[in-house]
Amino acid sequence: MSQKPENKDKYTIKEGQGPKPQGGPGPRGFGKPKELKKTVKRILSYLSESKLSLVVVFVCLIGTTVTNLYGTYMLRPIINNLVGEGDVETKLKKLLSSIILLLIVYLLCAVFQYFQSATMAKVALRSANKLRSDLFSALERQPLKYFDAHPHGELMSRFTNDADNVSLAMEQSLVNLVSSVLTFVGVIAMMLITCPPLFIVTVLVCFASMMVFKTFGGKSRIYFKKQQRALGQLNGNIQETIEGLKVVKAFTHEKASNEEFDRLNKEFREAAATASFNSGIIMPISMTLNNAGYALTAIVGGFLAIVRGFDLGGFAAYLMYAKQVGRPIMQISQEATSVLSALAGAERIFEVMDSEPEIDEGKVTLVSLDGYGKEIDNERNAASKAWKKPLPDGSFEYIPVKGEVVLKNVFFSYVEGKPVLKDISVSAKPGQKIAFVGSTGAGKTTVTNLINRFYETNSGLITYDGIDIREIEKDSLRRSLGAVLQDTHLFTGTVMDNIRYGRLDANDEECVIASQTANAHSFVRRLPDGYHTMITGDGANLSQGQRQLLAIARAAVAEPPVMVLDEATSSIDTRTERHIQQGMDALMLGRTVFIIAHRLSTVRSADCIVVIENGEICEMGNHEELLRQEGRYYRLYTGQNILS
């Protein structure tokens, strides 16, 4: 397997697609967020939807911190009582009451921790759920060119890696960070209250620990960024290899594929090992410093107890605080790194959400009319369909849907300065079949992409029943256009569900009728559970021909006035093609149809055949007319039946 180019700014243009970046999928831009304040504000906006729960969490955090600190401080009166003057019975009574109080304090601490964890988990999951929902909605609003320009694996990482990091940070890291800050402040306050002179020793130890974190933490972040980049490349290679495993095996590239994977896996291992080393070394060094500081504190505290009369209970309590003070410092550093990483992931999510959505300024809508020309909501009972066009005076004009599509002097390019279509003019009368033929990359699929408004023309005009398609609402436009593509995509669900995808309100009877129209009914009946047979893995349990028949049935149930057949039989054998052609003939009956085909046998019956080369129309006419011209079409037809 050849190594993928590193430069992700390069683009290639493929037939029917916009710019697509080279290189495998994977997360980008790890590390700190570019706009920290803005990202934090937006994350807090998701958390603020659970304000009452956050108040409960904060109260529980304070309760946990106070009970922990007070539980440690209670060592002072307990020890002082044991070493002080008084009879044994009095000391035992005081000890028993102190132990009971200590148990109550730690029981309260456990209650606070439980409610804090349970409440924050609900808040985090609710916020992450809303974040994923907003991200998915934002993706659905993006134009098709956005997905052409962004690898699917990279977009998927927003839902998995980034969203999971944000959820984990909200549930654990954020709470731990606040808890550590509260604990650190509380411990410092208690140390100052207990013995101010010893606090100088603690400050020196804390300063040394902070220098360790600064030195190794900075290196750790750098190497973790390298690790994440290497992981992104590794994941991209795995996804690409699995998706193209048939190609790998067909060309016997298993060895090269393994070598490529081993190289990327080794890079990831080396980056991960270096990152883990620099991250892992922080803890033992800090523990050594803390232990040394603890010993120094014990020495100085013992000296104060002997010389200055410092009480033993206060000395013991201070030693406990000295042992605890380093822990929140380490936690603050670790959780701050996790929070910053999560914020960087959140920023990548927000970048997708803030991408410019598909613009739709269309005002003309597709409506259903009854037998009296009155608009109705129930599409099933409609006698006809019409375009509802608003007029300047506030009224509406109803234009019957006939299926007349006209392209006038259309120019288009995916990348500025590299035209794909040049001065394309085609007229499709209602019920006509218009076929586009030409070499791969000539611009055939691009024409249909423009009709669907997946892309907008640079210049020229496309009209639908005399209406500029830019004036038609995109949902209405696409609802009036059916499509059967070469690469059939089936969704996880039953056969019936996949047919109904063409029109979600279609009942079972309508789906069966559509299946019969598409010539799919006979094979569906032979499936283990008929129409209730589950389809998984994009129809892996079906043949290519069966999947195409279901795609035709899906288009048939939508009952669109205009159909687009994009090389629907190019990967089908001749016998299966005849079977599918019968279904397509029934589907095309009475509809305006645009056919894109490599096999010239599928376009001979077309009313008009448009030959496109290098984005320009070089010939146009029906089969007999083009043969008489003895031009490009004639040479293709007499030389070979498959365009290359």
C-alpha cells in the first residue's frame, strides 16, 4: 500500500464530486483550543441548561471538601486529649465521642460524594447528548460539497473521540478540577490556622513540585500531540484498508498493506511510549519531593514541638495536611490538561457546527392538490402536484408539476479556474428520456448534481417547469426528483424499511406495489423473512443486482415526476441488467428521465443523447441521428459498447 501524501491542502477533482483532501481521516489540531474563552462559554451554555443540578453539585463539592478537612483536623483534639492531663475514664469518654463525631463527618462526606457524582453524571450525559444532537443536525444542514471536502473518518471522530472527551471532562475532569482547587485552598487555610511557621516549608515543597510539572508537563503535551496525530493516521489507514479489503486482496497487496500498517503502528508506539514516559515520570518525582518535604516538615515540626511547645495534636494534623497538599496540585495539573484537551475537541466540534450551512433562499414549494385543485396535506390522497409560487401581492400561484427541465448556457467549476462544465444547454420535455454519455470525468454526473442543487451553477440558468430552480425550496426540489445511483446504499433495517425510505409515510401495500414495479418482488419473496428480512452491512447479504432492484423500488415508492439514473447498471452483468432494465422501464414510464450510462445499449431508446467531452457538448440527438453523423458517438458505438 503506498504511503498517503502528507499535504492535506492538495485537492483532487473527481467526476460528480467537489474538492476532496488527500490523506487519511483523523483528528486534527490537538492541544489547547485556539479561542479558549469562546469555547468555554459555549460549553458552559450546554451545562447551564441544568442550573439547579449544578448548584447541587457545587454544594456537594463544598460539603465534601469541608468534611474531609474537618475530619483531618479532628486529629488535633483527639491526640491532645490522649496526651493531656486527666483520668483514664474521662479520656475514654472524650475519645468515644470524638470517634462517633468523626464517623458522622466521614459518613456525611460519603453522602456528599455520592450525590455529587450521580448528579454530575446526569448533567454531563444530558449535555453531551444535546451536543451530539446539535452536531448531527449541523452536519445534516451542510451542503454535499462539505462532505466531499472532509473525510468521513474525520467527521466520525467528532462524534466519537471529541464528543467522548468532552463528556468525560464534564463528568469527571471538570468536577475533579474544581474539587482539587477547593481542597488546595482549604488545606492551605487549615495549615495556616494550625501552624504558620511550618507553612514556609510547605511552600518550598509546593514550588519544587510546580517546577517539575512545568518542565515535564510541557514536554508531555508536545508528545501527546504527536501521539494523537499518529493515532489519527493509524486509524485512517485501518479504515481505508478495511473498506478496500477486496481491492487489496484482488491485487495481492497484503504484504504491502501489512508493511504500511506496521510502519504507522511503530510510529504510534514510539510516540505513545515517549508521551507515556514524560507523563509517567511526573508522578514518581513528585512523590519523592512530597516524601522529602514530609520528612522535612516532620523534622521542623518536631523541633517546634520540643522548643516552642507546639501541641502534638496540631503537629499530627499538620503532617496530615502536608501529606495532602501535594495531591490537589498534581490533580489540578492532570485535570487541567484533560480539560484543555476536551476543550480542543469541543472547539473542533463547534467548527463543524459553525460551518456555513446549505443556503436555501427558495420560496416555491411542492404541494399536493385534490381533484378540485385545492391544496391538501395528505399526499397519498392527492390527485396532482403543483408548485406553490408566492406572488408580490401576497397571493400564490399554482403551477402544475410536469417535469420539464431546461439547462441554458450552464457553466460550473468545483475549483476556480478549472471549469468542469462549459456552456451546457439541454432541454427535457415532460416524459422525455435524456441520456448523457461521455468519457469518465467528462462532467456527466455534475449535470445531475446541479439539477439537484447539490452544487450551484457559476453562471447560466436551470429551470423546472419554467421556474428557476434557485427559487424552489431545496427540500421540495429534491422531493420531486428520484435517483437510482451506481453505488447503492442500503440502511440497517428491514427490506420494507429500505423501500419506504423513498417516502416515509408510504404504507406496506404501497411499498409492495413499488417493489413489483421495480421487478424486485420475486426475489424479495424468496428471502428468509420476505419484506421483513433484516439488511445489515449496507446490504452485504444481497447481490449487487438485488440491491439495485431495491434502490429502484425505493425510487418508485416516492413517485417523483423526474428521475435521475446515474450509471445504475454499469456494474451489473448482462443477464441481470435485462432484469433490472425491466424495472427501470416501468419506473421511467411517464416521467422525465436523465440517464447517465457507460453502456450505450442502455441509452438507445432515449429521446435525446447528449455526448459530453471535456465539459462541453460535442454532439446531441437521438440514436439514429447520431449514428448518421458518424462522429464521436458513432465511433464509440461501432468500436465498443462501453465508454472509457
